[in-house]
Amino acid sequence: MKTTIKVKSIYGKVLFEYEAENNSIKKTAIHAVNAAANLTGADLRGAYLRGAYLTDANLRGANLRGAYLRGAYLTDANLRGADLRGADLTDANLTDANLRGAYLTDAYLTDANLRGANLRGAYLRGAYLTDANLRGADLRGADLRGANLTDANLRGAYLTDANLTDANLTDANLRGAYLTDANLTDADLRGANLRGAYLTDADLTAANLIKIQSYFQIIPEEGSFIAWKKCANDCLVKLEIPVKAKRHNSLSGRKCRASYVKTLTICDAQGNEIKECHGKHDSSTIYKVGRITRPDKYDPNPLDECSSGIHFFISKQEAKDW
């Protein structure tokens, strides 16, 4: 028996209708997309669209709240401002989809492919993004409070100004991600890969950083060791980091710092040994051969690369190149 199904807007206007044997909302939606129908503001609440091919669909502002879109193909779809709260998008393909400002609160996006997707300003509070592919996605200003991003691939993702308070980022790949000004308060970053990530002014208050520091550890945690730094007038200083000196390296770069150091040798720009020199950025800090040099204060925060302390590098070449 043939039946006609109408896709209406949230205001009741008919946007598309389709008649077929054993018709369904899924068949109707697929035909609408194939016909390049404008489904802006479509009312598809709770629609069963599992595995539907909706590539390039125009669903801007559509109401898809609670829709079942598991395994759906939404590549390049326009879902800007769409309501997808509580929708099941598990394993869905949303590559390069426009989800700017979309409402995805409590949505299920486990294993979803969101590579290159535009999620700028999207509402993803409490969303399930376990194992999701968000590589290169634009999440600037997105609300990800309490979102589950365990094992998610966020390599090179743009998360500037994103709110990740209480987010679960356990074992997430954040390599090269842009987290400038992001709010990571109380976020769980255990085992996360932050190599090369941009963390300038990111708020990591009470964030769980277990495993991260050990993963990025490039200096001895105990004992004394040799280090190098460049001072004013390109003087190269060989340092000893004493046994009792506090020390750490940055989680986002190769620069290290200590609570105090001992100067072993100093060479000027021509390679001649000299007895003392001044700091490159602070002329009041003086390094003298055989003497201890202390900073005004020492900041042990490994996420702030340029804070207080005596800065140094592990290798001589890195110091020369600085």
C-alpha cells in the first residue's frame, strides 16, 4: 500500500512530501535530500534515520531532537543551529559537516567521524564523544562541559575559548590542538597526548594531569645534571642543576626551568671563557662561574612555558639556537 509522508517545518509548513510503497520517514528524508529539497527548520523529532544517506542535506535549524541517526551519512550536511539534543549519532559520518551553533547536549557521538567539522559555538554539554574523530574540527567557543571525550582524536582541533570544564579527556589525542584560552577546569587529562598543543592562557585549575607529566618528562626527576642556556650578548652558559633544585620541563615545548642553578662555565659569542654574564631577558640576574644563581621566584606549573624560574635547555645546541 502506498502512503504519503510529509516533512513539515517546526512551524507546520510542508517542506517535502513523498509517496511510496512501505514508505517511511527514512525513505522520505533520503528522497528529499536526493531532490535537493530545502529542509531548513524541518521537524524530524525522534525520526528513525539509521544509516540514512543524507550527504549535503540542508537541515539548518532543523529539530532532530532524539532522532536515531546511528551510522547515518551526513558528510557536508548543513546542520547549523540544528537541535540534536539527545540524538543518537553513534558511528555517523559528519565529515566537514556544518554544525556551527548546533545543540548537541547529551547527544551520542561515540565513534562518529567529525573530521574537519564546523562545531564553532556548538552546545555539546554532556555529549558522548568516546573514540570520536574530531581531527582538525573547529570547536572554538564550543560548550563541552562534562562531555566524554575518552580516546577521542582531537589532533589539530581548534578549541580556542572552548569550555571543557569537567570534561573527560582520558587518553584523548590533543597533539597540536589549539587550546588557547580554553577552560579545562577540573578536566580529566590522564594519559592525554598534548605534544605540541597550544595552551597559552588555558585554565587548568584542578585538572587531572596524571601521566601527562611523566609522558613529557625530558629531564631527570632526581639527582644533579648538566644543562645549558643562552644569556645576554649570546653568551653560552654551562649549568649544573643541583640535587636539591626543583626542576621541570614544559608540557608544550622543550624549555625547562629550575629553582636555582650553579654556573660551571661561560663562553662569550667568540668562544672565549669569561667569569660572569647577565640574563638575556633580565639583566638583574647575574651568572658567575662557580656560584649559585636564584630567581626571584619559581613557578612549578609545567603548562606555563615562560613563567618564573631559571630557564635552561637539556642540549647545548638548543641553547645556542634560542
